[in-house]
Amino acid sequence: MDDRCGGRTFEVTRIEGRTAAEIAGSVRALVDSGSLHAGDGLPPVRELAKSLGVNRNTVVAAYRQLAVAGVAITNRGAGTSIAPPPTFVEEGFAPDTVLRDVSHGNPDRNLLPDPSMVQLSSSPPVLYGESTVDPGLGAWAMSQFGADQPREFRLTVTSGAVDAIEKLLSQALSHGDAVALEDPCFLTSINAVRRAGYRPVPVPVDDEGMTAGGLRSALEAGARAVVCTPRAHNPTGVSLTPSRAAELQDALADHPHVLVIEDDHFSLLSQARYHSIVSRTHQRWALVRSVSKFLGPDLRVALVASDPGTADRFAVQISGGTKWVSHLLQRTVQALLTDETVQDRIHAAAVHYHRENTRFVELLRDRGITATGGDGLNIWVSTGADAHAVAGQLMRRGWIVRTGDSFALGTESGAERIRLTVHELDTDASEMLADALAKAVAAAHTGAGL
């Protein structure tokens, strides 16, 4: 018996199994062997159930397992087909281009300190079974977190914020569990959730941050974890206001055991005060602060404060033979953070990013274009036109930008938006980009050159 799907003739009898797990495993084996390819259609539920002599619900459950695992896609009215390999948009410079790249989202290399400028104090080698947190960095971090978190917490050190978020989610969630994410959302958070097979639930972001109504909807939809950016949200640059943070705490009040992760990635550089969405009575929470934006992405260190229960589960994943962060690296970070020259450089960088972003937003405003930015490394621009058309027009004028759909969670939140990283541009280049963007938006509206 054959079923013609996706332009191919598929042999129904090649799928085997009596249980949902066995049927799903058979399909996965066919994919692994190359017998099934992306876009190939799977047999209709009724037909496969008849061929295998099983209940229709068994096949439905098998297809659901394949969809959760990312192996298949079920489209209402169009059946189930093999999913294409996942694609992940990453931050960073566009490869092999001669165009001016304002899409990258990087800090300014010239504002990052040279790690060789500090001298490490002599310390004995660290052996297996010893604390995974270096005492010097731990003392500095406890002081920093203690000023913002008036509750009991424990400290963990990870290899960057993404590593922290991935490990935090993995000790709390199972494959297919729902995670509330901001929409638009930071690229690496989207990737971390999708790679692990969790189900992202979008929560809209407005000028005050993640919306309380959106969070309530996500929690009602079964979200078992929430990832929120309290300051310098990427890509929009917005920070939580005190009133919005309080509203989000209220939304979480009936869900004290949902894991709340605050990704405070811009911390020491932020021009906004930190306002937490975690109330004093919330049971499961973590605050993540990376050093990547002010010491450099290559220093793979993030500091995590969390409730004792989360910290205990977290520690199991960190303390294995190769999973702790090198104490030499931790000591380098501590030496940099406590060096007065580096502290001055961090302060200067904070002023620079805010000034340059604000200046560029004003340049766009003068040209009738609305944008947000100030805190953070980026500008979030509302073009009022199709973002890809605007990006295409900008390429013709020598610029590469990031379209807003890269940050969207299957919604229209980025359809007319682009993100720019402009803090390295001098005055002339800023004027050139603002002019080019105004012309690109006008051309996109009229369809010129398309």
C-alpha cells in the first residue's frame, strides 16, 4: 500500500510497531537511514493504523511524539510530514561580506579590557572535589547579588549566560515542556529552548518590558519556566519599570513553583535600575549575570544567584569532572572586576553605549522613523514596511542589518522591525546610515527596485 505525499511515493508497510513509542522509533530510524527526507509526508493516521492493526489513537500519539521531538510537523488539514533540520540564527558578524555590518550585536572591542593588564595572586592548584566557586570571585559576587536580592540564595559559576540558562532549564523541565519567553526574544534564548526540545510560549514586550497579561496567558498555557530580561532587553533595549515588575510578581503569585530566570546580561553597563519579577515568597528563581558585555565574550563566565533548592540541583550538573569553570579564569574575572582602571573603563563603556544609541534614535526621529534604544547594545527600529524589503534596500546602499523576524516566536512581532548595532559608528557614518535607512524605508513603501 502506497501513499503519495510531498511529491514522493511512500511505502506505508515500511513503518513498523504496535505501540506509539515503537511507531515513532520506526519513523526516526527511517529518517536516520535516509529513507525519509525533510518534506516527505507520513501516511494518514487512519491508513497507517489499518496497516499496523492498531488503534488510531496510537498513531496519533506516535505522530505527537515525533512532533514534540522536532522530527515531524503536523499541519491542520495537510497531514504530518518530516520536519526540515532546525536552523538557528546566531549573534555575530555576517561572514564574507564587504558591506558595513550593523547587524552583529557585539560590544565594542575597543572598550573591552585586556586581561593581561591584571596580575593574578598566587594560589594553590584546585583539585577534584573542591568548591567550584573561587573564593575571591565568590565574595565579590555575593556582595553584588546581596544588594539586589534580599533573600537567601546560593552562588553558582557557569561558562556564560547561555550555559547557565540551559542548565537551569534542564534541571527543571522535560522534553516538550512549555517555557515563557519574551516576544521578541534574545536569539540565544530562543536557540537554547528549541535545541532542548522545549515549547516556547511567547509573551509580548512593550515599552515597559514583558507584559503581565501575556505572562498570565503563558502560565495558563502550562509554562513551567519563565525567562525574563529585567534590563536592556535584546533586541528592544527596554527595561522593566517598577510598576511592571510588580505586575509580573502578581501574575506569578499563584505559580510559586514555576522556575523564573532573570537574564540580567547588561548588569554593570545598564543605565536602568534592576527591578526583579521574583517576589519574596516565590520558591524557584535564578538571577544570571554574565561578564560578556563588559569584559568580553571570550571570558566565558556567568554568575548565578538562585534559591537553595535550585542551586542544589544546579550543583549536580556543575560539579562533574569537566563541567566547572576554571578557577584561573574565575580569578582573572575577579582581578579585572576589582581593578580601578577596568572599573573606569566599564563606566565609560556604559556611558558610550547609552549616548551613541540615544543619538542615533534622535537621528532617525529627525527623519520620521521611530526607534527605541538607549540601554543595551542595539537599536530596535520600526520601519512601517516589510523588514526584508527594507533590509534589501539597505544592502543596495552598502549596509547589513538584522531583520526583526529573527527574534520573533512565530508571531508578527518583528515583521516590520530591524535591529541595528550602531555604537561603533562615527558621526559621518551615523548620518550616512540614517539617510540610507530613510531612503530604504521610502523605497520599500513604494516597492521601488523590488
